[in-house]
Amino acid sequence: MTHHHTYTITKDGQLLIKKMESDQVETVWDRHAAQQPQCGFCDLGLSCRICVMGPCRVDPFGEGPQQGVCGADADIIVARNLCRMIAAGAAAHSDHGRDLVEVLAAVAENKAPGYAITDTEKLNRVAAEYGIATDGKKPEAIAGELAYAMQEDFGTRKKELALTARAPEKRQQLWRKLNIMPRGIDRETSEAMHRTHMGVDNGWQSLLLHSLRNALSDGWGGSMIATEVSDILFGTPKPAPTKVNAGVLKADQVNVVVHGHNPVVSEMVMAACSEAEMTKLAEEKGAKGINLCGLCCTGNELLMRHGIPMAGNHLMTELIIATGAVDMMIVDYQCIMPALSKVAACYHTKMISTSDKARFPGMEHVEFHPDNAQKKAYDVVKAAIENFANRGEVYIPVEPLDAVGGFSVEAVVSALGGTPEPLLDAIKAGKIRGAAGIVGCNNPKIKHDYGHVTLTKRLIENDILVVDTGCAAVANAKAGFKVAEAIAHAGPGLKEVCGSLEIPPVLHFGSCVDNVRILVLAAALANELGTDISDLPLAGAAPEWYSEKAVSIGAYVVASGIYTILGPMPPIAGSMNVVELLTTGLQEVVGATFAVEPDPEKAAVLIRGHIENQRRNLGLDSAEV
Amino acid sequence: MTHHHTYTITKDGQLLIKKMESDQVETVWDRHAAQQPQCGFCDLGLSCRICVMGPCRVDPFGEGPQQGVCGADADIIVARNLCRMIAAGAAAHSDHGRDLVEVLAAVAENKAPGYAITDTEKLNRVAAEYGIATDGKKPEAIAGELAYAMQEDFGTRKKELALTARAPEKRQQLWRKLNIMPRGIDRETSEAMHRTHMGVDNGWQSLLLHSLRNALSDGWGGSMIATEVSDILFGTPKPAPTKVNAGVLKADQVNVVVHGHNPVVSEMVMAACSEAEMTKLAEEKGAKGINLCGLCCTGNELLMRHGIPMAGNHLMTELIIATGAVDMMIVDYQCIMPALSKVAACYHTKMISTSDKARFPGMEHVEFHPDNAQKKAYDVVKAAIENFANRGEVYIPVEPLDAVGGFSVEAVVSALGGTPEPLLDAIKAGKIRGAAGIVGCNNPKIKHDYGHVTLTKRLIENDILVVDTGCAAVANAKAGFKVAEAIAHAGPGLKEVCGSLEIPPVLHFGSCVDNVRILVLAAALANELGTDISDLPLAGAAPEWYSEKAVSIGAYVVASGIYTILGPMPPIAGSMNVVELLTTGLQEVVGATFAVEPDPEKAAVLIRGHIENQRRNLGLDSAEV
């Protein structure tokens, strides 16, 4: 049976699914089909495995047990499970941030050959936020002090994380009042795991409030540190052209694909790939050069800072291997399907894992650390070149498309002439109705890229500026929304504004941790207006999310005051209380709520309605939706 | 249907179950029965809810799917689930430790009225381990520095936790070699949550190794800090007589029961209960005084340091309320069944929750903090006294038994004359064959107290010294093993040694976090012999465990080199690789393994065999078992 048209809207995806069917190689959609029907208890969040008096299940129809062995009811069980999802998501982002801080510390000590401080201006600016005097100091000395101060944010001694001071004063006061101001990044995750242990927090409201704090420790802590330190080390992104989709692979070159989330490994791989010695070696082996491409957020990191081409997002990761053109895939961590090595085994692709915290069956493990990364990168790129000779049939089904990436907040403000005011003016004038962040993953439960692309299309044609990150950003790039000419898809006001600024109507803000760039921009806009983020005509959406990180992102975005729509339903439907709090009750608490709407057409209507409503409350012109 | 004889071996338990049946009040056993059959996928560890591409299930019979949507197989799914259990257990203990460090810091700043440094000798000793000079400083100044240094252990900057230096040098070297030396307490928990996110660590071995590191950050970190700081603040335990079982409740007094794990609240409650003003008030209300009793580990904390009587362990917590004699139950956190307030609603018991991280439906929340705890304790004790008038029928079914608690390592060494040598001599001479720690919870899957008591009986009659903690310690106290006369149950050698020292053959080592006292003693013995812990004739057992904390304890005990038997099977049977590694393979890695044996008679044979085998390897006389 061929499903390639129902699984994805993308041409490269459809053709490669067809190829994998004919190659008889299993895909994520096959495994998803094999799991049907998925367990209803788990899906509703009503199963509990927190202790071995259980496992327990609450009957959603009210006929079987309504509580677990300990007495926990549906509300508690659902809230505990959700709290742990957020804890894992926050931990993943924050541990990623920690790794960057450790590289920064190693650079300061001159123990990380190949790494350097690239953006000293940003180094000084962030150091000042941590109260570090920078006058007359060498960048390395400042970096050392900054790394030390950032490590303190992970600990247990602080009352408030340093970068929460970037939030509007009103928002900070609200967090203090609610007792959800994050104190320590790891601390909040540990406390989440403690609270969800049997017999600790059995208040579903207090659990969920702590989850907001835990998520804020990600958004205004771990992820924000990850982004800022990545910029300091590897450069703050500026708009630059790139290419996207499976067509970025080249039949006549050695294709090295990097996949994962952390730029620490891929930056060194990029440096190795651009060495003349390597090009020469590749040519000796019959290739016309070395072609470095990205996947997922490691790809986004390189795309944002260096214009490295992007082969695809989450659900493309298996398909890209099936081109037969990938001589090596180098992975770091997060969202790397363990299935990849099985797919690679059907072709010639050499799979390399690089992180001490992420091994995969069937991959060769080459462990990268700050002190050896430069050398290891050379080793693996050489091995990739050697593997070129082992290629079988190659099938690169499409030509690549153009796109522009690199919209850091600094770049956006610079494009606006040095201040966010022109953007605010355009919003006040109603040319731009508002802005929406479209973020998150792919999920086989949603037709691949359909959620992202449809929602984006509907928003820009209604004069809503879209900023995007992660797999959503890749989807929108592949849909052709990230070139200046894409203003043709925009409504008249947005077309005018973007046209005059020569920017696309859909701005690539980076990887998943870079969602914090959206927070920083939103805070800057609110500060400029002297108001809170929750008053702005903004919205967020994760139309195809799948991961725990996405839940943490959604939670910190909502806790920061931005209305957010999830595509797939999180496993909470077993508790009407939890659903009600998240989708309605939070409005009174943090001035924003979640909504769940898998149909992007309907999600677009919800966002347009929300933005017009926010405009009305701000005293701006508003329309009925 | 009456099950009271099949549910528990205890007389008070049987009679109170009968009463609850006749009162038509639901018990934990009823809820356990209602959950049958429990989900086989969850029970085997084969269900995965880590992302919303799932939920997924691996078919244990090999007929259905063998991998989740991402491609994770049974090994990865089982290992990830176990890793998260250990993370939650480690987080619970360590967050408890953090709370004590915060009280220590508040005492140092004179911001915790009612709290004080009680054991300055221990304060100085522990401070020295943290490299803090103590000469000529006031205790409060030292406490401030120690709290600060301990907070550093929770963070991200250290390479090794301070108290790991207590482990034998060989063991420390092994941890370094295996790369499982814990670096930061919260850090290891966060990294566990990161590694178990979709697409991060898919090596089941590397996941489990990290779990050992995470557990070590509990045993030689969070829990050890909890115990040491509790001793510094509230006194290092010394042997003292007490009373145990439901009979400690008094029909003619105001009964205040404290339940949970952290002594911070209960110490203040104890102080309030002993005020003359309170006694007077109680007498005015028609009571003959105020009777403070403990449950579970909060009870153990008070029992160890002050001889406060112990009403029961985990599965007794509902039944104690059914006596109708409990005027107030004050809970802090961990292992507090949310069902308790439903039971309390059927009697007159007033339920008070006290921690900002642990709320319960149906309880009154009176939040204790270091700065207000003394005052809040007065308030709640007064409310307990007021509630005496609301009592209905009271049924205290048994008379209390005598027991002796308070065996800190310091107390044991003191009883031995100031050095552990006499204990080693008795072991070398074969009078004592070895020692076993019996620890952990109750679980309705095992007949209440049967596992603990049967195993203890078999071990002491075979000349194996038993030290116990937590619910196991309460079970053994209720069985009459904790009086000097209990040497009648011991074999001839143990009887001789304990008789001459005038100690019971079963030594109460404290609460669950106090399992670290076992580590400290084991390390001291190994250091005295110039060997590693794994060479000693020691074993551990958790015959009736139920909680994630118990899994963390088991993991740090095994990673410290002590063979450990679990009663109930953890949810790992879905992966033969994981089972094999934990029960066999770990021997080569850390010199100890887990075993699973729900039948305590068989567990006793396993432990005896292990201890005789260890004796043989040490060149001591040994017997066939």
C-alpha cells in the first residue's frame, strides 16, 4: 500500500517514502501504523507507573477504578505525568545549555582548541547582565567569569535566575507573586521529580504551577543560556541565503549530514569540512568536494550562523538516508530516532554518535569533548570521505529551494533601523495585525509539514508576521516562504512592510532553544510599550509537536503571557480539571492559555481572533474574525 | 469478605483492617484489588509515554510491535523507564537534603527561630570534610560556610561530590574509571531526564550506568547531606528506649501523629507538644496530656533522636486513623497516600499539610518555613487539642511493644568502645558471619511486614547482624526484635556478641535517607581492613519496597559494592538484557548485583550464601548454605 501522498505534503518526502517502500525499508509511519491502536489509558494520561504498588489505571468511563492504589485520582495522575514531561523537556534544553557553558569555560582556560569567542560585543553585553565588570578585561577572562556566573544559575543558591530580569517588570512581579520565579535551573527539574514521587504533591494545581516554574527555568534559563552562549562562541546570526530540502544533497560530492541540537560538535565538523586538505582528499577519492548539510536543529544552528544548507526536519531524517547519497551522518543529541541506524544499515551511510550522553545501537561512537573536538572532527570527516567509494545507487529526487535564515533579535532590530519601534508602528497602524511564533516538531499523527505550512500561509495572508524555529522553520523554508518574493503570499499590509524592509514574511529565528529569541523580542516590544507581554497581539503555535521539549516550550511561552495552540493533544484528556485549567483557567493566572487544535485552518482562525482581540484591548483598530 | 489475616502479619493491622471493613472505609488493599489485573505492558516496563508520537508498547510475546514509533526497542524502553524511576527517587531524597541545608543556612543567619545547632562536634567534623577551617569560629559561622559548600554539591561546577571521599579509595577509583563519580546532585537528575528524552541516550547500558551515577549522587550526596545536617541540627542519635505499634496511641490523651520524611516540621511540632502551656490547654479540654507519635520516616527521625513512639509503617498509615484516636495528623512529604484524607473524613482526624511542595486534597494547608515553623507548630498543636472534643468511638486494639532505636554510626562505634575493630574481630572470628541491611517500604503485593520480619528472623538466627531503616525498621520493632532480650532469637555467636554489648541483634539505623549510615559504616569497615566495600560479607534487602526512592537506594547500594535483593520485581522484566545486566553483569562492573526474590525464606538463603561466599574470598572460615 502506498501512503506517500497521505503522509507528507512535501515532494521530496513523497518520493523518498515511495523509494523506501520499494526498498522495503521501514519508516516512522510504518512503525506508527503498527502501534495502532495506541493505549487509551496512556493517551489520556490516566495510567500511572510512578510506584510499584501499581501500575494503575483510572477508568475514563467511570465504571472501573477511579483512583490508583495510593488513592491518586485522575487529576493527580494526569498532572503528575504532565509535570514529568515538562521536567524532561526543561532538563533536555538546560543540559544542552550546560554543555555550552562548559565549552565557554574551557575556551576561557584555553583548553578547547578550535573554539573561540566570536561575538565579543555580545559577550560583554551578557556579562553585564550577570553583573560582571568588563572594562579592560580580555574576552577570555570575561568568558571565564560569565561561565562561572551562569553555572550558578543551574544550582540551588539563587532566588532568581539572572536572565529573568529581561522580562517586563510586571511579568517578573507576577512570577514572584505566584511563587513561580525560577530559582535554579536543575533545582526546578529536581523538585518536579520530587513533587511527582508517590505521596508528595497531590495538588494538581500546585503541581502544574510548579511545572510553569520548571518551564520558566528552561525558557529564561537553560535555553536562553544555550542561545546566548552559542552566539558568543559561534557568532550572532545575521540574514544569509541558504538552500533547503533533500535536493541540497549532491550526487557528485561527499555528503556529510549533521543531526541533533547542539552546535558544539557540528561547528568543528564544519571547520574540518572547509579545510583545503579535506577537499583535496575528497577529490582524490573521486568526489567534487565536500557538501555539509544539516538536519533538524543542529542543522538550524549552522543554517542560522553560516547559511549551511538544510536537508530536512524530523520526519525527513530517515528519508534523507534513503537517498543513498549520505556518506556520513553525525549526530549529537535529542530527537535522533534510534531507527536511523537500521535505515542506514540498508544503505551505505556511516552513522557517528558523538556525545557521552547519547549512544545508539548500530552507530560508531566517536566521543567529542571540548579538548578533542577539533581533532575528532577531522577524523570523522576523513572517514566520511573514505565512505564515498561505498555508495550504491543515489536518488536525489528534487532540486533545492532558496531560503533566507539568520534572524536573530539583533538582526531584526538592525533591519528595523536599530530599534523595534518601526515594527510597533506597523502594528499600531494595523499594517501588521500582530505576530505569531510557529514552532515545534513533526509528528506522524499529523500529515508531515501540513500543519506548519497551512497555518503559516493563513496567518501571513492575513497580515500576521510569522517567526519560526525548529522543524516548523524548516517546513516553512521548504514551502518557499523564506525568500523576499514570498511577500506575494502576504496580505497587503505585511507585504508593504516586509517589501520595504526586503525581508520575507516568515522569519527564521533558529533552533528549538532559540525560541528564547521570541521571548527576548516579545519582552523588548512590551518594554518599549511599557506593558506586559500578555497585552501584546502575539500568539504561539506548535502544530505538529511530538516531544517533551515542546511541552516545556509551550509552558514557558504561556507562562510568559503568550497564547499558544498545540496541534496534537497532550496526554491530559483524562482530567477535565487539568484541561480546563490549561485552556481556560490560566488566563486569570498568567494572562494566557493553551488551546489544542490539530486542524491548522481552525488554528489560524483562533490565532487571528486572539490577535484582533488583543488589538482591541490595546485600543488599536480591530476586525471581526 | 475478610482478608485481614492474609493482608498483614501484625495483630494491630489485622484488627484495624477488620474495623475498617466494618466501618465500610476503603483501604489500600481494596484499591489494590480493584486495580487487578494490572497492565502487563506497564508492569514489564514495555510501555513508553516519553513522547506523543506514542504512547507505544512492545509486545512481550514477539508477535506485535518490537519497537516504538521512534524505533526504540524493549531494552531502550525498559532502561529509560527505570532511569526515570531512579531519577525521581534520587531527586526526592536530595530535595529533602536541600531543605535541611536551607534550614542550616537560615540558622546561620539567625532567621530560623526555634532551630539551633545541636551537635557542634559533628558540625565541625563535617565542615572539615568540606575543607572549612573551624578554629575560633562560632558554630553559626561554620554552619553558614557549610551550608554554602553543601549547596555547591547540588550544582554543576564540581567534579566530585565532597562526601564521596568517605568511600574507600578503591571504590572512588572505580567510580572514576567507570565515569560514574557523581558531579552535582541536581545535575545528575537533570542529565537523567535529558538522556531519557526521545532521541538522546539509546544505549541501554550507558543509560543504566548513568543511573548508577544518579543514584550515587543521592547516596553519597543528597541523602548523606540530609542525614548529616539533620544530626547537626537535631542531634546525632544515641540508643534510647521507645514504644511501637498502634498501641502507642492513648485513649485519654490528645494524639498528634506526624507522618512523612523530613524532621524540619516535626521537630518544631515536638517542641510545641512539650510546652507546659499546651499540656495545660489539653487538660482544660479534658485530656490527660498530649501524646506525640510518629509514622513512617518522619516517625523514624523523631524515634532515633528523641525516642518518640512509633505508630506504624506505610501500610499502617490509613489504619492508624481508623482507631478514631488520632486528633491530628501532620504530614510533610513523601509516601503520604492521598487516600489518607478520605479515611480521615470518615473519622474526626484533622489532616494538616505543611510543605509548599506537597499539597493534598482534603487537608488543611499550614505552610511551614524556617522563619515561621516554631509559631505554626504552636498553632497546629492548639488546633489538635481543640479537636480532641470531636472524637467519636476510639479503638486502640493492642498494647504497645518496647523497642530501642538510635543506632547512628557514632553510637555503634561508641558501643564498640570507640572503634569498629571489635565488630571486625567478631566477624573474623566467625561469631558474626556478616551483616545485612534490611530496608525499604511496605507494598500491598507482599503480606504486610511478612517480608521484613521473616528475612530478619532467618538472618539473625544464622548469626547475621541486621541493621534496618525505614518501614523495615518499624516492622522489625513491632516484631519485638529491637530489645536486648531479642538475642533469644539470634544464633549463638550473634547472641554472645550482642549480649556482651547489651544491644539488640537488629539495630535501628533510622529513616530512608539514613541508609547512608549503612554506607558510612560499610566504608569505615572497608577502610579499617584496607579493602573495598564489595569485599565485605555484607548484603542489602528491600523485601517489600514500593517507591522510586527505594530503587535509587538499591542502585546506590549496589554501585557502592553491596549485593542487594529486591522483594517485588521492578518493572524491567520486559528486557532480558536489562535484567541480566542488573542481576549478573554488574558483578564485573561494580562488584555487586541485584537479585529479585519475593519469598523472604529464599532471600535469606541467598543472603547467607552470599555472605559465606564473601567470607571464603576474604580467607575467613565459611560454611555451605
